[in-house]
Amino acid sequence: MGAIKNKIKRPKFEIRYVVNSLIFFRAYEEERDHSLTSPSRKTMWGSYIKCRTCFAKTNTRTRESIVDLTRSFNFQPISVHLLSLISFTMKFILALLTLTGAAAFSPSAVRSAATSTQLFGEYGASSTSFYTTTEKQDSYASLDEVLNAKCADDNVKAVIRDMLESCADITEALRTALVTVEGSENTFGDAQLSVDVIADQIMWDACKNSPVIREGASEEDPEVRNTDEQGDGEFTVCWDPLDGSSIVDNNWAVGTIVGIWPKSTGLIGATGRDQVTSLVAIYGPRTTVLVALDDGTYEFSYGCTPEGCQLPDGSWEPWICSRSDVKIDADCKIFSPANLRAAQEVPGYKKLVDHYMEERYTLRYSGGLVPDIYQQFTKTQGIFTNPTSKSSPAKLRLAFEAAPFALLVEKAGGKSSDGVTGGSILDVQIDAVDQRTALAIGSANEVDRFNDWVVDKN
């Protein structure tokens, strides 16, 4: 049996052929006196020939040992369907050989394996993953078509176009730029990456060149700055140019978050509910952007070329509406638990995380705010939690991150919580550009649970 163990260490494809060759070798011995005219017998014969060739390539000692093993099963005449079942059983036995050697077939070893290597329920990803249900459309509306129908204010239309153009430029920059340390630091002393600097400069250029933007503020340098040389601008734009700097070197999805406030409120003293719109772009295999419009949240995809969207001159619309009026369900089975350290100090948060695990919620957490919340729109469900504690203070920025996302989520039917009063993050007054906040956001009933278990217990 030691020879068998050594042989099994070869690649998977050889294991498969060795197993099948044994089964068909034994089956052939039982079936060789019968006619091979039926399709099933022809199938068996073809598989036998294919597998017998591989089996013949094994060394003599292995061949003799493993044939003796199969003959000990005392096969009766076999159907092709039964062979498949036997094949699976033999592969399982050989897998045990691979892990434990021939000793795995001793009575004590088999009893141990039965108790320590059980498979419970359905296996594989299908029972815990959430795959898209979005079906292909015959045609897709262009950006201009959607804005004309779903955005009444012409100036808001203009600033949305300006921001989407910036997202397109950042997309192209990410495809060509290396992720390296720039040699500079932001206001908080964090080393800036080359892609951070590039994305931030693209956003500043867009603000300076836009006739409808009067002020800008970047998370990299949280100070409201005038960008309106003509004095005709209407909006204050706040942005996180590239959220996810700590994971971008892994080539994970990152994004841009933008909140836009009117001149009538400005930023300081305003709330998230005063935003005229907000946008969140995610850069991954594709670039898609969520945009808050008059009647809901819409998703636009950049650079896609689906059938039915080609223009008369042979070119393509740069932006198409890939999903309209996206909704987030009130209940969910996906959770993204940020700041898990707080669970050591906040009993309610520990209870909440335990609940997610006990009720078999699916964990989807990357450490990037954009992908971790954006998935709520693609999966139409989810909860993101980021409470605080004494040793784990608030990290998220109200104006640059929490408020823009909250506008999109609440327009899609979800809820948000400030993690302190349990009220909407959109009702928190912005008293400082770099103001921090706790946050729970996503499916409405799960945000209520967060408020009941975490906020009310603090």
C-alpha cells in the first residue's frame, strides 16, 4: 500500500485516470462476454480504453497493489451510472490515502476520519454566495437621456457630467499608473501614493474648469478652497479622490466618493440632506458610478459596448445607464463588519456580530469603504457597520464619505445611522471639514437592529 500512497502524490488528472482505469478494468472483466452494441456499453468501452492506457503507465508494484484492492470489492456486473458512483467513492478513498497513507484504511483510522472530516450540508459556494440576477437588455439609455428625464436642474446635470468625466479620467490613469509612494504626505501625515496624487489632481482640475463649481475640498487636504474665478459657480464639491489606498496595491476595487452641496448652504453648517446629488465610482474590472437623481439612485457604466448602443458614426456612448432606480431590500443576509476591535469593548456589537455568524449571514468585507457599501446596490441588500469605542475612535469622514453614501442608500430605500443617536447620518450637522463619525448603513431592518443592539446599549 506504500506504493499506492507514493503514486497518489502525482497530479490530480493522473489520480482520476488511475481510479477510472481500475473501475473500468474490473468492469470489463465482468462485461467482456456481452455484446457492446448498446450506447452505454460503447461508452464504457471507450472509457475503458482511455483509462487502461493511463493505468498501464503506472509502475508494476503500484498496479498490482491497487488491482488487488479493487478486486477485494467483489464487483458484480456494473452499469455505467453505477460506475460513476463507484468512481466518486474510489476517489474519496484515494484522497484519504493521499492525506494519511495506507494506515487510513485501518479500522481506527476510518473511525477517526468519520468523526473529524465530516461535510455538513450543501458544499461549494452556491449556498452562501449571491450572484447577479441582472438580465441583459436589448438597449440601454445614454447618460444624457437619463439626466434629461430624471434631473430637473440644469446646473446639477452639468456638475454630474463634470464629475463623471473626472471618473473616466481616473479610470484611464489607474490603468497606466504604478502604485508607488509619491514622496509626499497628506495633512494627516500619511504617505501619499502616486495614484492618490493623480486622482486628486484630476478632481481639482475638474473643479477649476467647471463653470458651475465654486468651491472644492479634498479628503487629502480637508480645507474648503475657492475654485471659481468668474464668481458664477453654484456648488461646493467634497471628494475622497481614491478611497481604498491601503488595498489598491493588491489590485482590489477602489473608488471615488463625491458629495455636492448648493451655494445656499455651503458645507460648514449644512447636513448631508442638503446635498443636491452625490456620486460614488468603483474602479474594478469595470468602472461603474452610482448617482443620486431626483427620484432615486441610478448606476452608469463607463466604456461598455453592448449591442444596441452603438452610435450612427460607429462610436459608442461613453456612459450608459446600466441600472435604473436601484433598490436595497429591507432585509439582508450579507454583512460587512468594520472596526471589529470595537466588539471587544462594545457588548452590543459583539452580540450583533455573533448574530450574523449564528444566523449564517454571508461575510463580504474587503476593508475598502467603496466596495463594501457599493455591493448593497449590486446585491440589493447588505449591512455595513462601523461603530466606535474608547480605544477604536471614529475614522470615517462625514462630508467626504458617510454623507455622500447615505444619500445614495436612502434614495434606494435603505437606512443609515450615526452610531450615536440612531438618527440618519444625513441629519448630522457638518461643523468641521474633517469631522469624523460612526456609521451603520444598508438594509433598513438591519440598521434598526444595529440601533437596538449597539446604539441603545452604549
